[in-house]
Amino acid sequence: MDNIFVVIPTLDPDENIMQNFIDNLKKDFKNILVVNDGSKSIHDSFFKKLEKKGILVIKHHKNLGKGRALKNAFNYLLNEYPEIFGVVTCDCDGQHSVKDIKRCAKELIKEPNKLILGVRNFDNENVPEKSKYGNKITRNIFKIFIGLEISDTQTGLRGLSKKLMEEFLDLSGERYEYETNMLIECKNESIQIDEVEIETIYLNSNANSHFNPLKDSVMIYKLFLKYFLSSFSSFVLDIILFVGILGILKIDSKILAATILARIVSSIYNYIINSNLVFKNMSILSLLKYYILVVIQMFISGCFVTYLYSLLSISVVIIKIIVDSLLWVINLVIQREFVFKEGKYEK
């Protein structure tokens, strides 16, 4: 493991925890790079001590975020150590044991073309509630929206080969969303992900974490919010048009006709938004596949709404909202895996 670096982004560290961690890490890894991501000046002497012990330290003048810290570390190592095999990234808050870092490094050597993830078991009793439910929500969002089934989407313990370091260097994201974008890039470029189960360690209920639940969650979920807003606004437009057209038409089959006319307009809007802002795939083929889907779902919606309206004594608009809400989930999966499959998720 001589050509593998351990990269540790750091902001205002607990010096005792980190010192013990570094001392144990040095027993197995001779190459360690710490990024001081704008820590307060009271920590300057601590980082100087690390340098005297042979630890490489990169300093940011101000806090630029974990994503920027990782990218700057990758860039530095690729320039200064061209023979590098890869890196294992880990956190400075005591969550990752040296044993697990070694396991990820060994897996990286075995599988250099894969992104290695050290994944935690969130069913353990020592996991803080916010971490447990936060991960489960993100895990399910990834499964639904991206089509990736990952046990621990927010793990900081990752193994990357030199090739992946170069590839991920161009990814957007300055804070925690950068690690999310790594996973999305794996989907975009068909890069396999290999999971290594690790200890689930939380010191002081994860009090040393610098994760901002509001700000960082918004950045992490940005892609999913874009898809939701695109779909929801299309859905609202479709319902409004449906209600308006339904009031104008004077024909017997007006539910089906209103469904078709409303969907023609809302589908044009939805395709433009999704192909440009979400999936980044506007082409004749994606357009053809999209409208095959639109036609099929349009008639399913129209026929089901008509049928249910004949059976139930409730508003046709309420029936349409229920039917189209169920079709929305199916529509998401089909768009992801069929219509825009050759596109790239916008990060």
C-alpha cells in the first residue's frame, strides 16, 4: 500500500481525537495528506506538529468546503505523485477505524476500476437518530430517482484509484454534495460501486460533525428537487388545463379528450425541462421514446379516470389527481431507465 495516500479533510478538529487517529494510522500508512480547510488559527500549532511528523498538510486560507478540500487534495497528489495508485478518503472525527481504512485500501487494490465505499450499519443502537433517518431517506431517494441501491450514501470512507481521482476532479460541488455527485457520476459513466462493511462509530453522538442539516441537505438533494419541481409543475399545469378544457368541451367523451389535449401541452413543457435540466439528453431518440410513454400513459389515465368516474360519486378532478399521482411513480422509473437512459444526470 506504499502508493496509496490516506486523505483527511479537516475543519477545526478535536485535536486529541485526531492526534490519536493519526498516530494509529501511521503504523500502517506512510502516506497521509491532511487538508486544513480553513480551521481557526488556534489549531495552527497542531497542524505544524503534524507536518513535523511527516504528514503532508494543505491549507485553505478560509473554509471552502469538503468537496473543494477533496478536489484540491486529488489535484495536488496527481501533480506531485504521478505514480500514485489511489487514495482512501476518511473523516477526521474518529468515525473511521484504521482497520476499516486498511480494508478499503486492500479492496481498492483488488478492484481499481470501482469506487470503494466503506458502509455503516444504520440499524445499530449507537447510531444517532438524525444520522439513521437521514441516511435511510437519502438511500431511498437514490434508489427511486437514480436507480442506485447504496447502503450508505453519505459515507466519507471511500477508495478511489488514480483513474477515478482524475475523473472526479471535474465534478461540481464544493461541500458535501460533491460526494453525492461522485455516486451520480458512477451511474452516468457505468462505474461499479463496491461496498465494504465497516464499524459504525459515533463519538459524542457525532458532535464533531460540520454537516449543516439545512444548507448541506439542500445541496445534496438539489438534483432530486429539480426532478420533483419539474414533475410537480407539469402535473399542476396538466390538471389546470384538464379542468379548463373539460368545462369547454360539449362532447360525450370529454374526459378522454380533455386528458389528451391537456397532456399534449404539459408534456411539451415537461420534456423540455427534463431533457435540459435533469437528465441532459435532448435527442430525436429520447423525444420519440418520451412521446411513446406520453401516449400510453395518456390513454391509461383517460380510460381509468372515465371508468372510475362512472363508478364513484366524487369529483372527476379528484379522481384524475389520484390516478395521475400513481402513474407519476411509474413514469419516473420509465423516464430514468428507458427514455433518458443514455443521458447524464445534471449535478
